[in-house]
Amino acid sequence: MYTKEEIELLKNQLLACYGNYIEIIIKETGISRPTVSKFFNHRPINPKNQILIYRTGCELVQQRRQEDKDLVKNLKKMAKDHSTNGQQSSLNLWK
């Protein structure tokens, strides 16, 4: 159903985002470790499980990327707020 290249891409993305991606896929899907391992090792499994593992993996990668974007956005906002507050307090010192 999914090509070897698609599975490898997902595997690499999950590894970069989570490290222990197999454990997370097991937890999220309820699919057994042997079945999840077979999927990522390009061995045949039930098509229904293939779809569930692949979709769950994609959703996890998207979720982590969004969390990372939100974190960067919040850090930039905090830095901006800090610099703005710092300028105001400096001006208050001169009064």
C-alpha cells in the first residue's frame, strides 16, 4: 500500500521528532509491537493496520512541527515583550 520510500520518510521524520517513535505509535494505535515493527521493516501486515500506523505517524509529525512553531512564536513574543519592558524601565529610571 505504501512504498518503501514513503515508510522510510515517515520513519526518519518520526525518529527526528520523537526518538522512541515505535513506542508512541503502539500507545496511540493500540497495535502490537511486532505489527508496528513489521510495518517499519517493510513486511506485510493487515492493510487496515498499515493505514492506521501511517496516518498516526503523519499526525504525530504534524503535531510536533506545530508545537515547535508555536514554541518559537511564543519565545519571539516573550523576547519582544522583554525588550519593550526593558526600554520602558530604562526610561523610567531617567525620570
